[in-house]
Amino acid sequence: MAALYANKLTRFYEGVPLNNSHSSGNVFSKTWKLFTGPKQGRSVITEQPAFPFETVSLKTSSGLNIEAWYSATDSVAKGTVLFFHGITSQKSILLDEADEFRYWGYNVMLVDFRGHGNSEGNTSTIGMVESEEVKLAYDLVSKKGEKNIYLYGVSLGAVAAAKAVTEYDLHPKAVVLDMPFASLQSYLKNKARNLGFPAQPFAFLTTFWIGIERGYNGFNHQTSHYVKKMDCPVLMEWGANDAFILREEAERVYGSIGSAQKRMVIYDASGHESFVRKEPLKWKIEMQKFFQQ
């Protein structure tokens, strides 16, 4: 049953609604869905940028086409911010953040991870392999001559960004990590808790089978390890009402960040969601303060 769940959790299906929740229904229905796994709908682009942009294509080592939007600011750019979305999401979800950064004088690039939005593929490794997309985007803007590259990752995107910095020895000017999970197993523990089931052995078994089915050791997939080698300025953000990333988990990731220039901001009114939409004034103040420093 764990093998079935692991396969469904990391696979996306055309024509299935994104709100196909496996946490609804009575206890028997929820138990059956837990055992057989959620059938996850593939995310689709819901909005186009209101600002001028060009669509660019990146190619993974396995031959997948990855779609991204690149937009240069109208003024002399202060740098380029690369945006990476969360699981079952897509790049248009970060247009509000991108729009603010363009207004502040930065070029922006928004990337669809494999299996999401307009990128090819139908599976996810929940951040393990998606770090390649971060590297591809970083290399593309580097070839444009950009020296000031910033990474902005949300949830899955934060995990992939942290892993890419360590794995590929990237040297961004600074990194923003929104709501990263500490490890694949902790991510799955929280999934079980939100369904009202014991965290173990569900998380252990599903971690094992995700690794088997997606070709890696799931127990080694730990953001708290990836961030240890980060030496650039890091801003980490977390919502106090986050039901998917617990406070102790967020604090563990933050405490593991190796950079001496790090800062954590907690949004008291927010959960696992966009901070610029939920608490826009606070987000703008904190983000400008960090980037000015």
C-alpha cells in the first residue's frame, strides 16, 4: 500500500482536478484513499504575466523541455531573481512576487518544474532531481552576463534551490527560502497527521518507496543537510499557521543554514501560502530590507 501511495503521490494525471483531495470523506473513505494514494491532477497555467516577457526553453539531461518566462526590467537592472514554485503548482502562481521585483528594478525568471505547468514530464521527485532545473535557469542568466543572481524558492522550490546550491556549487548573490520541509520523511509525517493518521510507519515506508520508484535514497533527501554549505545571505520565511511545515521543522532548517548572514521572518497570520498575498505590507518591508542589505 505504501508503494501504491508513493507512486500516486509523485505522479500527475491529465484531466484530474487539482482539488482532488484525499483528505475528504468519512474515515473509511479517507483510509482507502490513504492506502491507494491520491490521484494528483497536473497543474496548468492559470495566468499570463501582465508585464513584457519571453518564453524560454531549458533542456534537462534526460531530454525534458522545461518552460520558463524571462522578463527584463524597464530600468537598469539590479540583478535577476529566479523563481521556483511548490509541488502541484506552476510558475504563474509567483507572478505577484515577480511583479514586485520588476517594480524594484530586477529582471525575473519564473520556471515550471518537470511535470508541472507547461514543462514536460509527468512525475516529481519532490525536490531531489528538480535541482537540475534550478541549475539550468542559473546557467542561462549567467550566460546573459548576469553577475547578481538571486534564488527565490517556495516549498518544493525552496528545497530544490537549497539542494542546487550545494550540489552544483552555485554562488547566488542571495537566496530566499519560503516554507521548505526539513526532510522527505518529515514532509510525509505531516501529510499523515493532516489526514488524522499516525505519522509512522506511513512516513518511513512511503519515503522508502518514493526512493525506490524515483531512483534515489529518500532518507538522504534532507533540506537541513543541503543548507549547511550555503554561505550567501539567506532569508527564510514561514507562516505560523502552516499545517504542512511545523515550527520545529522550520527552526531546524533555519538553524542548519551555514551562512552567517541569515534571517528568519515569521508571518503570524499566514499558513502554507503566498505571503505577498496574505500579508503584503509585511512581505514588502521584509523583502526590501533584505535585498537592500
